Amino acid sequence: MMFYAKYKKTNNICLAVSLRAREKKREKRAKRERERRERERRERERERERERERRRERERERGEREREKRERERERERERELWRDRASGV
């Protein structure tokens, strides 16, 4: 038995087997815990990336709205100038 060497201080093979089984369960639990933490970390990272993307989208839309607003304001100003010129010319 390979694992018996690790527990050779015990003269009882059954105890060695049960200690090894307990150790394997502990290792399995630790592995599951590591994987869970890693999954949660990846999920948080994805959520942060989605939030960054939403923020970029909102900024872009706000920039477009402001640009359209300035364009409309320029158009109105041109029309006012045109009406002023017509009024003063007549």
C-alpha cells in the first residue's frame, strides 16, 4: 500500500486508510472551494466589464445628443440671422 508509508506511525492499516480518506475529502473540498472562488472572481470581472461597456455607451450617447443639440442651435441661429437680414433689407 503506497499511502501506508505516510501513516506508518500507526500500526493500524484501517486507521491509515481512514486518515487517507479524510485527507482526500479535505483536498476535494479545498479544490471545490478554490474553483468556486475562481468562478466568482471571473463573474465579478465580467460584471465590471459589462458595467464599463454600459458606461461607455451612455457617454457616447450623451456626446451624440449634445452634438445634435449644438447642431440644432446653430441651425436656429442661422435662421435668425437670415430673418434679421431679410427684415433689415426690406
